Amino acid sequence: MVFPWMNENLVFIPKPVCWLGLVILLVAALKEYRQGYIGRIGIAANAFLLWQIFFSAWDMLPEWFQWYLNFGTVIAIIAIISYVFKESLPSEFYDFCYIFYGSLTVLLAILVAYQAGVPFL
């Protein structure tokens, strides 16, 4: 079993708000698709939303999905720090995040977890 790299005190958004987050995620996915990239705030927000949705079901998540969430935490921290210090990151970082933590990918990850029988929201 993998240890969660998120502090449970940071998981505080009420479940009904997460439903609204999914709708916003869909709109963000369309925007990101049209622009062809994801920004640092979007990266951090997507990783944070995943934790809000799946932290309570951590023990039921497949191990690969637990690693996906944990790695998203690291990616989000890097994105936040670079944003705060106004430091640009290499384009490869943004390309990687667009593919693995973009809004469309996050929606697909939620769908895969749901199909695997993981309860959310």
C-alpha cells in the first residue's frame, strides 16, 4: 500500500462543490484543448481536485492510481513554487502536465476510477 502524500487537513471541499468542480473541469478541458497547453495554476488546481475527490477512498484505489495522485502532488508543488517566484519552467514540464494532469486527462482518470468501482463524490 502506498502512503498518501497529501495532508488530510487540506481535503476540505464539501462533496457537492466537487460536482461543480467537475463541470468547471470540463470547461477548462475545452479551453486547454483550444490553447494547446495548461498553466501552472491549472496544474495545481487539477491535482488538488483529484485529492478532494479521491482522498476518502484512498484504500480502495488501485496502486497505480495512488502513485498518480502522489506524483500529481509533487507536480502541483513545483507549479505553485514556480508561480509564486515568477520563474518559468521548461516547456517539457508544461507538455508533460498537459498530457498527464490536463483537465481532459483528469476527467478520464476520474472516469477510469469510477469504472474500476471506486466510489467518488
